Amino acid sequence: MRNFHIILLLVSLTLGSCTPSNIETDDNSSKYNNDPFVKPAVITPLTLPDAWPTNIGRNPLNRSPATTRTKLVTLGTGMPSPNPYRAGPSHLLIVNDQPYLIDAGEGIWRSIAKAALINGDVLTPGLSPEKLNYLFLTHLHQDHTVGIPSLLLNPLNWIFRIQQEIYGPQGTEAMVKHIFSAWKIDIDAAISDGHDPAGGRATGHDILFAEDGLVYRDDNVRVEAFRTRHASLRDTFAYRFTSKDRIVVFSGDGGPYHANIVRAAKDADVLVTETVTEENIQYAPWGGNTVEEKKKEIFRFHFSPGVLARIANEANVRAIVLAHEQNYNSGEDYQATALMEEVRAAGFKGEIYSAMDGDIY
């Protein structure tokens, strides 16, 4: 395995097209619903309707503007409940062929490979493994961070030297150090096999701003962090990426209305965010036994459609890309676009998309 060499076929697009050429169909109807599937009689967190292949209405799409040099790739659009068609939360911004990762959920390398295989190799230069140097964490919940060990350690197998800089809330620096301690046996074995990772380490950086500030800057992007609130976590951040031709904002997981998210998203071209159904919240498998209990608990952790619409309108956001959606339903009348419709009904007038793994915006 140590001598295994892999070349990723990396994320690409056909400029000026809305659909990658290798998956074009007349209506882009989903091929996922051909997967083997037995409709469950009992709905559990393992069998939620959102995870049924028959409820996946389309293939991944390339919706990015034809002329932009700033591309958003939704690598993992899942939530904590396991879904074989959605990896854990993770996104990628590619600016002038330089990639920047936002969050590292379960299956992050597989998410990158999936996006590559779906979209071809036009953007291969932007996802050369040795360029995956930067990761920005919105918060330290496990579903947004459990992919970090894989992100850091897999390059040892490939004999790549990736110097990775990881920025996040207080605790990020310690997390990175503990990952290396936890996998010391594997790292020592790699070194004894002649694959010393010198020059390919990772460093964690704690963000300690009281409210907001500049986290990172290079010739491609300016990255600002804005402190937010996610349930009991006080150390959470939204990130505002400003390139020469676009502003892309990542809210992370939400909660009640927060003015800092409005500030972060001001006049953004794209707000990458999340929401939970309010109309069908009775079907949520967590949060309490009654609708009132569920609303009180769940909306401490996540945006309601109404709160999200308010934030986006006040910030004058041009487009919303929804990921980490919690689109609960009975299964009998599931609609993949239901959360988009709830946000629209709450008053948002801009463009809105329900993302899936492998999309480009």
C-alpha cells in the first residue's frame, strides 16, 4: 500500500455549459434511482426518505458561470444521519486553479474522487493533491471534522508531501496534534518504510477573534471569519471568501438569527448554508416528542427557513446553495425541492439551489 500511486481525475467543467458533457441527458434525470432498493416499512435514522435512491431527482450539475475563475464544488452535502448518496459536510472553492477546503466531513477523499469522476479533468490542475494545502473549519462538531485524519494521513500512502494549514475555532491546533498522536503507529511505520513525511505535515491554527477578522490572504483570495453561534458551541465561524470575480460565503451550521452572518454574507454572490424543514418537522427523528419540542431544540442548532430567508434578504445575497439539508418527510409525498420552496415561501427572492455531492456552482 505504501508504494501505491494514485492520480486523481479531478474536478472539471465544460465552460459555458450547465451540465458536464459526460452526463448530459435530455432532462438530466437521475441515474441513482436504478440502484437496488427495498422501500422500508419502518423509518429510522438509517432509512430516512432523503436517502432513498428513488428520491434523488437528478444527476450532479455544473451551474457555475462560464467566465468565472472562482468555482464552488459541493463535495459532501450530508447531515449526521448516514446517507450513502451524501458524504459528510465538505466544500471546495477553486480560485485560479488553487483549491481551498471548507470543513472535512466523513469520506472527504472519496468526495473529491467522486466529483472528479463526474466532472472530467478540465480542472485537474486545481485539484492536484499537492495543492490541497488549506482547510477552514466552521466548527468542531464531529460530522464536519471526522474526515481530517484521512485528509492528513492518506498522503503517506501516496508518498505525497502536502503541507496543510488548518484554520478553525479554538481547539483546532490541539485536534491536529492529537490526530498525529493517535495515528503514531501508522506514521512511524511509514517512516520506517522509507516514506518520511518531512515537508508534508499539517499545522492547526486557532482563530481567536472576538467577532471577526482576516484569517488568510494570498493572491487569489481574502478569507475573513465571523463569529457565529451553533447551539451550545460559542466558538463557530462563518467564512467570507473574496476573489477578484466572486464573493462566496460559508455559514456553517446555523441556529437563531445572528447579525454576524448577515455581515459575513453582505452582497455575496453565493451563500453556502443549511436549513431544516419547519413544515414537516414532526418527522424529524430527534429534538423531542412534540412539534413544539422539536422546533425549540432543532432551531437552536440549525436555521429555520424563515431565519435563513431573513438573513439572506438582509445581506442582499444573490444566490443560496443549500447543503446539509434536513428534509424530513413521511416518505409518501417526499419532494427533493421542499426546503427550497419553504425558503422561497418565507420571502427569499434570489436564486436558490438544493445541492448534491459533485455539483459545481
